[in-house]
Amino acid sequence: MEKIFELINFDERGFVVAIAQDVKGEVLMVAWMNKEAIEMTLKTGKMHYYSRSRKKLWLKGEESGNFQFVKEIYIDCDGDALLFKVEQKGGACHEGYYTCFFRKFEGNEFKIVDKKIFEPKEVYK
Amino acid sequence: MEKIFELINFDERGFVVAIAQDVKGEVLMVAWMNKEAIEMTLKTGKMHYYSRSRKKLWLKGEESGNFQFVKEIYIDCDGDALLFKVEQKGGACHEGYYTCFFRKFEGNEFKIVDKKIFEPKEVYK
């Protein structure tokens, strides 16, 4: 497992950018990972991130059940970003959408262009 | 144009994460933008980033001619990441590949899974 770290350039805080993209191509979210998040992701096959606001490891879906199952992992040329192709259970976004990128810039403002697939109040209690 | 900034949460350095994805679905690169990079991107229709290493605005393709023409712009739920769907001229990666994510984690190591489409030495002089 340690060989994955050879090419990763963690920033001065120990983080690397992680993009989750569903296997069909839709970009779902961007978050941060530290070494532990990467280790747990590899070990379990489920995306783990590092929450900068809560300052702790975060299993995506731990509360909602909306896990992301890892299918493929890529690294960029500089080693400071990882791309995870995943199967998304339910929706990725805590606001109830499939993707966190549910707002599109149109006519000089961001407009919601997606439909909610779950009601956050019913999922996060 | 200013309305685009209402939802963007720049970090303490004044940056926001920007993902470029080609219109067919392939994730090309991740970089940073500041306010000026976003303004120039909107004004010209070509991706501009902020280079943290060179500490300056950077028109993607300024040297290589490999411009990214913006087709759609999305923002994530937290407002700290932007997703640009682009048409990529040539290749996005300064190492000569179409995408910067040309290495895949397989059998406990990252392996190059893409083919070079240009020779960097011939493009960056």
C-alpha cells in the first residue's frame, strides 16, 4: 500500500485534493485527503476524506449511507491531485443532490439545474 | 459578471479550486483560480488559472497553444470549487498527454495508461 504515497505531493498541511467522479463521467465532489484518508480508502474500498472543518477523518456516507465505492484511482502530473472513479450510492451532496455541482452559471447567475434525489432532513438526523 | 462571485468562497489566500473536464466527460486537470483568473476566463472564454508557483495569472495554452474553451461552469454546494466543462485544444498536460491524470493505480503502483499526443520539448521552448 505504501507505494501509492511515492508520487503524492501532500501540501504543507498534509493534504491532497481528491476528486470523486462517477464511473459514467459525472464529477460528484471535490474534497481533501490526508495520508490516513487514503490508507482507509484503499483498505475499505470506500471513499474517506479529511474534513477540514471538523478536523477529522470522514467516511463519506457514514451518516447518510451514501457511500462511494472506489473503482479506479488516478494521479495528476504534479502529484497534488487524485481522481477517484466511484460508484455513488444515493447522492453525493449533503443538500440532497446526486452531484455537489448542481448549480450552473447561466445568464449571469448560478441556477439549480438538478433535482433533489433525497431530503437531507430525513437522512441527516 | 460580478454576480458570479456572490456564491464563491475564496480561501484565506483568495483562491478557489477549479476542475477542467472535457465536454465528453474526461477530467483534464485541477488548478487554482483567483478573482482575476475568473474574470479573465469569463471575458475571453478561455481558461485562466492562478499559478501558485509562478505567483501570477496564467492563460492556459499561452505558451503551447493548447487552450481550453469554456462551455459550461458549475459551482459546488460549499462554493469552494468550480467545475468548467471545456473543449480542450491539443492536450491539457504539460507532459504531453491529453489529461493530467494519465497515471492509474494498478497492482500497487501508478502506471502510465495514456499515450502522449505531443512532445513537450517541441511545444515548450
